[in-house]
Amino acid sequence: MIIIIYKIINSYIIIYLIDLYIYNVWPLSYKRVLWGEVNTLGDQGKTGPHGLLFRPDKVMITVFLFLFLLVIWTQVNFWYEQDLIHDLRSEEENTLILQANALSMGVNKRVVLLDSLASFTQLHNTCESMEEHFFDYAEVLYTGPGGIRNFAIAPGGVQQYVYPPEEAANVKGHDLINDSREDVRNDVELAISSGKVILSGPYELRQGGLGLVAREATFIDGEFFGILSMVIDMPVVFEEVGIDPESDNVVLSASNGTVFGNPDVLLKDPVVQTIYLYNKELTIARIPEGGWERAILKQTYVFKAITLLPVFLLSLMAYFVLSRQEDLTSSVAQRTRELKMEKELTQRYLDDSGVMFIMVNAEGLVILINRKVTELLGYEEEEVMGTNWVDRIIPEADRPMMRDICHSLMDSGTEESQYCECSTITKSGEKKLVLWHNSAIRDEDGELTGILAAGKDITEIRKNEDALKKYAEEVSIKNEQLKSLDMMKDEFISNISHELRTPMNSIKGFAEVLHSESVGTINPGQKKALDRIINASYKLEKLIDSLLYMASSKKETFSCSFSMVDLNLLLEDIYSNLLQDADSKGIRMSMDIVSSIPEIEGNEDHLGKVFWNLLNNAIKFTSRGGSVSLKASLIGDQVHISVEDNGIGIPEEKLASVFDDFYQVDGSPTRKYGGAGIGLFISKKIISTHGGDIWVESSEDKGTMVHVILPVDHKERTISDDRDEYDSQ
């Protein structure tokens, strides 16, 4: 019972392990066949440890089938074991018969020697003659077949002559007729009364070992003479026939109940053979080495292993077949539910989409629409389903075009889709412009089964496009007007600048003449006033030049001439001219220009405007006590010039606009610092014309640093984009 319970538990474990293996290794389609789907759609049954349907009914049937097969397997193994034991018993019996026959022959060939000894007593029946010839004659008999412990002649029943002599001390003088052992006395009397050979024993001999005693009475002239006896050494006889009486699988028993060997053999269903020796009946029994079960153990294990595998395979096959048979129905139902769900999901996707979907069959009749069709066109689903969609919703003027598209999709084996725009009629008669995308639906053989038309209402889009087009035309007109005004502005600036230059030159010229006192002496107050007039004239001249440059730079015909420019000298002159302005504001000026800067190709006047603007801005936007530095260095084949101050700085959000024309960081009417807002714009233009680059780094209330990069040769316009390289140097 314990074994059966153990096998049932093993069966559950094996099937569960197979479930785990299939879950982790097999494809999903196989899992569905074995377990069914995940229990999310109403499947009956219990979910297993992995969320799959575990089917206890299949397991129970498989276990019962396994137990049934196990019973058959057990019976078959029992029959097989019985056949093995039967065959083994037959072999053991044949062996035992041969050994019994050999044992009988071995004993008989020794017992017949008593007849020779009896003949000897007939010839030598006197004491003197027997004493003289016994040892010689007995020696011959003793050395014959072997296995004889001794010969003895007992005249009148008393043993007097014993061979070999060393045995005489144990038996000589022993009175057999009056032996204390009853069985010995009985055997002696039987020998005398019957005149036949009588066997006694086997006995445990005094000298050690196992012996069988043969006795025969001898008579002379009809009168009892004595007893002739011999002791047969049975271990020697056993060895001759291949029997080991000391073995655990052999036992020898006599009719008197004595047992030699392992008596437990008689309790283990041995094979038995009876040996009849004269008056003695001996029984020999044997079993295989280790017993019957052990003798066939290896064969039964192999047989069980071979036959147990089909039991497991048949059980598993039954489990899979039962699962497959029942799951065919559930799979169909499951697939039906899946298709229904897929249809519902598809319909939901179509309904939630922002376009109309109309599916027609090969005859052009509507078989599916989405909610957008009913919302946009106003028809109920029943009004559209089963109708010819072209005749239902396409205006008569556009029907030929739509029919041609449908026919081309149907007739063509390769064309899959086409786009078209046409009007669509709503139920109320309103026309809407719809962009249709018609796609062919084909089966596995490539045959057309229908057309899916996806339509998007573009009525508002087209209205918006028309509005945008009209607006773009208006913007273009306004842009042309702005361009005209900008040109007029540039012309005005150019004209007014030219007109201002003439009186400004006169003012500056006469002021310089008066200041030089070439027409008369002036007092200090007058001279100071003339200094202010001259400085203001210079500033106005710079502004006029900037306005003229800005106006001319916007013309397509603008160009400037280049020549070799000594930057060292140019920067030093500008620095010297502005040094007085800085001193008047209490600003520290410094200049660091390396002497290795070569002459570059450029326009000296334009470059002078750039660096004058940069230094002038630095002085203008730096408070009293501040500092301004001018630096120039050679980096490869480019010149790096920087102007740095610790003035008011520029807010980060305004840095991107500082190079726009007429841009003021502080554009309010009450701004503290003057200027037209065109200095950096002009500087950017000039530096770009020279193939260079200019940029500004600034932090509000901390100062500003302007970088300028100029190529040594203006024709080589490759300027490094890595501005950090210049900052670090």
C-alpha cells in the first residue's frame, strides 16, 4: 500500500513537472492545446501557478490510467519473475540430479570394496594369517579410489584390525555389538541378520569431518565371523561431485533427521533430490547463491526499467489525447470569442478614428461603416448598409470618377490603393469635400473581395487654405509696400546725411579756425566752448558716416576696396584718440597688443569705425572708476581683438538683439545713455565683409567683452566656430 501511494505521488509530480516544462519551453499554440487560454474570458477551471488553465480532471484520469497500467505492469513483472524462477529451478534441478547421481556412484564405488575385504577374510580367517596379510591387503584397497577414512575388521564384533594404523588408536577394541549408541547397535544387528551392507550416518567423526560408515557381516562356513566396516570421508566425495556442504545454499539431510549444511535452505523453497544408498536415504537440497530473488535481481531490474517506460509514455499520451480531444471544442469556442472581440475592437478603433470608413464587397455594396459616417453624413447605419455607396453618397457629377477608381482597383492585380477628392452628399443634401483613400482587400489567392474607403472631411481645410492663400497675397502686398518704405527710408537717410555733412563741415571748420586763434585771440571760456563744438562735430561726423555706411551696405551694388592694413598702428591711434575721453570720466584704459600681428587685407576706414565704436561704447557704458582694456593677439592665421569693460553689462535675454539695426538695450525715452543703436549693426556688417566674426559676452552689472576675429588674408574666410578657444586664449 505504501508503494502504491508513493507511486501516485510520483505520478502527480511528474505530470506537474511536464506542465512546467511545456509552459516554459513550448510555443504558445501548444500550450493552448494542452491547457487552454488564460482564464480571462470566462473559461471554466482553476488557473495553475502560471495563470494557465490547469485541468485536474485530466490529471486524475491520467493518474488512474497510470495506476491501472501499473497494476498490469506489476502482474507482468510477477509473471516474468515466476518464469525466471521456473527456468532457474529447472537448471538447479538438473544440476542437483547430476550431483546426486555422481554422489551415489561415488559412495557405491567405495562400498564395493567391502566385498573385497570379505573375500580377504574368507582366505585369511585365522588370527595369524589375518595379522600377517591384513595391512598389505588393506593398503591396496585404501589407496584405490581415495576418500576412505579407514577399514576395520571386527572378529566377533570387536574391532581388532584397523587401517591405516593411525586410526587404530580411536577404534581398536571397540565392541560394535554392545555399542552405547542404539542406532549403531541396530545397524550392526541389521547387518548380521540381513547379510547385506548397512550404511550408517553421516556422522561428525571424532577425528573431525563428516563420515558415512558402511558395515557388512562376514560368515565362515555359515557361522558369524565378524563385522567388516569402512568410514567414507564425505567431504572428499562431495568435492568430487562439486558440492560444498559448507555453502549457505546447500543442505544434506539423512533419514534419521540429521542435517549437514545450512538448515535455512529448507525454508527457502529449495530444489530437492533424494539419494537411495543401500538401506540409507539421503536428501540433498539447494537454492541459487543468495536465494531465488537475488539470482534474478539484475534481469528483473532491466525488465522493469524497459517495461516501465511504456507505462509512463502511454499515460502521458493519454493525458495529451484527452486534453486535445476536449480542447478542440473549447478552442473553437475560444477562437469564436476572440474573433468576436477582435471585431468589436476593430469596430471600436474605426469608431474612435477621426475619418469615415466604408467597406464594400466585390459588388460595391456596403458591408461595414463606422460611427463617423453616421455623424458626418447624418445617415443611420441601416440606411447605408447593403446599398451601393457611390449612388448613395457621391454626387452625380463625381460618380463616374469614383466608379473608374473602383473598377481600376478591381481589374488591376497589382494596384492596391488610390487617392481622390470629391464632394459627398449628406442626408440633408449638404455637400462636403472629402479626401478618399480607397484600398483593395484581397484574399490569400489575390482575388479582390472588397474595397475599404477611408474618407476625411477637408471642407474646412480647403476653406482655411483659401483664406491663408488670400492672406498670403495680402501679406505679400504689404511686404512690397514695406520694402518700398524701407527703400524710401534708406534714401532719406542717405540724402539727409549728405545734406547734413555740408553745414557740419562748415561748423567744424570754422570752430577749428577759431580754436587755433588764427583770426584772433580767444579767452579760456571761449576755447573750452570751441572744444565742445569740435568734439560734438566729430561725433556727428561719425554718426553721419555710420548712417551713410548703413544705407549703402543695403544696396546690392555695395562694395569696398581692400588694402594692407597695419592693425597695430590702427588700434594704437584709436586708443590714443579715446584716451582723453576715458580720462575725463575717470576710467582706467589699458592696451595689450602683441608685436607679431602682421598686416592684414582690409578696409582701414571701415575697420577703424568698428574699433572706434567698440572702444567708445565701452567708455560710454562704464561708470567713473571703471576700467576698459584693448587686447590683440595672433592665433594661427587669425587675429583676435577683444574690448573688455566692467560697466553696466547687457541682460542675457537682450544679447541676441544687440547686432540689430537701431536697437537700444535701454529703448525708453528717459534712457541715460545716448546713441542711435547702429554701431554694433555696422560693426557686424564690416567684420562679416572682411570674412571675420564678432560676438558679445556680457553679464548684467558685471561688464561686457566683445570679441573680433579677422583672417590675416581676407580671401581665407574659414573662421573657427569654437569661440571658447578664443576666450581661453
